[in-house]
Amino acid sequence: MTIASILGAIVIGAVIGAIGRLLLPGRQAIGWILTIVVGIVAALIGTALAQVLGVQTTPGIDWIELVMQVVLAIVGVGIVAGLRRGTSV
């Protein structure tokens, strides 16, 4: 892994996490750092899931893979926000 690929994963994760957070109705009690982490995890899992399901890699944007990543980010943000809401400091 190069520094460029790590930075690319962070940027893509931030975008995926932000889209997931924006599409999730209601207010989420998590910060942007946690949103980025959820987005990175969702992007990695979405890519792996797309490969397992045999989604073809195409030149340009892989829309099916992107939709999978965003859906996973929505679910992830919802779970993390629910867990954070359940804890009191």
C-alpha cells in the first residue's frame, strides 16, 4: 500500500460516510471523524462484497459497488449513532 492509496481510501471513505450520513433520516449524534471511519469500513466491505457477488469492474464509476458502499454506510452510521445514543457519559 502506498501513501496515495491510503489517502485515496480516506477521501473515498469520507465521501461515502458523508453521503450515508446525509441520506439517513434524523440527526446522528456522531462526529465527522467517526463518520469517516464508518465510511472507510463501508467502502472496504462494499468492495469486498461486490467482488464476492461477481460484480464486474468497469471503466469509470462502478455504480453497483458504489450503491452497496453507500447502503452499508447508511446502516453503519445508523448503528453507530444508535450505540452512541444508548450510552450516557
